[in-house]
Amino acid sequence: MKTHIIEVDVRDDIRAGREPFSRIMAAAAQLGTTGKMVLIAPFEPVPLYNVLAAQGFTHLARELADGDWEIHFVRGPQNPESRSKPRRA
């Protein structure tokens, strides 16, 4: 079965002063049980983790070399991989 992946890059929204929350939630609503949302943001969106966890999502986050963040959200049980990873030097 092929995984449905939705990428949501909110860096331009945030730079322009637009709130990306509704866009993120709309993308999350499109995912089935096997889908994945990849969020790209200029900072780690820690409060979003609890919002999406309440909808059954786990996450894996990593800081990119340029200081931006890439977070993968999938629906499923909590597991040890659901955490943030600092970037590697």
C-alpha cells in the first residue's frame, strides 16, 4: 500500500505574518490512517504536537542545517520515535 504524503511548508506564511494553523489542520484532516504530513517550519512548533496528538498523530522532528525544522506526522500509537531530534553537526 502506498503512503499518501502531504508536504506543508509554512515558512513563507510565517515570514509574511500569516497564521498557518488552519492550513496545517486542513492538511492533517486529509490524511487517512496510513498518510503522512511533512511540515517545514522556521522553528519547532512544539504546541502543535499536543494538538495533533489529540487527533491520534505521533511525530518525528529534526532541525535542519539552516535552522528550519522538518516534522513528520503520522497517525498511530505513541512510540519512542515520537520526539524531537536536534540537528547533527
